[in-house]
Amino acid sequence: MKIKKEFIIHESGNDTMLVATGKANFSGLVKGNKMLGEILSLMKEDTTEAEVVRKMREKYEAPEGKIEEDVHKVVTELRGIGAIEE
């Protein structure tokens, strides 16, 4: 899975936005924090949800299950708006 080319990742300060271009079936943007930016960055190239979790675990310390939960939530929302190429 990876972010479709019809979406642009934009980072500004502590905010990250995923912006749909005119070619996307979704009209709008997704706004989040630096954690979203990290996840989206890992999804620029073809990867799996498990691989994103593994890389996030290497970089961040968090309570058991928290990173998995956050990554799954982001992936589910991105799939819902059609931003992921499987």
C-alpha cells in the first residue's frame, strides 16, 4: 500500500496535511500532527501496515498497542477517502 499520486503531503510547522488534487475522488484535506506526517512519509513508498508499525516502534516509545492503534486508525481513514493504492 502507498499514498496515491492524487494526494500531496504538506507539512507546516507541527501540522501535516494530506491534500487531494483535482484528480482525486475525495475533495478536501486531512489535517494532523507530526505523527501523521511520519506515517504518511513511510507510505510514500509501497509498504504494509505492519512495516509502518515496525518503523514507528523503532523511532518512538509508546505504551503497548498504542502505535498499532494509531497506525491502524490512520490507514483505515485513508482507505475510507480513497487515498491508498493497494
